[in-house]
Amino acid sequence: MLFMIIERFRDGNTKAVGERFARNGRMMPDDIEYHASWLDEAGTRCFQIVEAPHQELLRTWINRWNDLVEFEVVPVVTSSEFWSKPR
């Protein structure tokens, strides 16, 4: 399954997020595959595409960052997958 992860940095604290990332990396469990990410111009939100067998696996990763980041998890499909199904 693909997921769009929207991260909002608590209190706009990009410094703490950047320091932890530099020190520990993404800290994702092995079953989660990172695809790509983008930040808004202000640096207060990060948008990521990740893949995991099921959504519950994201909980471990989210718990590792929850003190610094608020997460919104949106299950998504590719455009081609969406349009290939009868409507």
C-alpha cells in the first residue's frame, strides 16, 4: 500500500527535526519503503510517499518522531491504478 505522509513540525521546530534526522536517519522499520519527500517553502511541513504492507506498520515509525512531528497518514493509489478500475 502507498501512503502520503504529511508531517507538521511541532512548534515549527525544524532544527530539532533536522538534528535527529542527521543523527538517526528516518528511523523507519525495514518493512516500510521510502519513495520520495518534499518540503513546503517555509520548511514547516514535509510530504512523503512511503509504501508498507499495511498501515499499522507505520505506527512504530510515527512513535519514534511523535514528540517532534504531527503526522497525517493518507492511503493513496497511483493515478494509473485509480483509472484502471471501472467507475
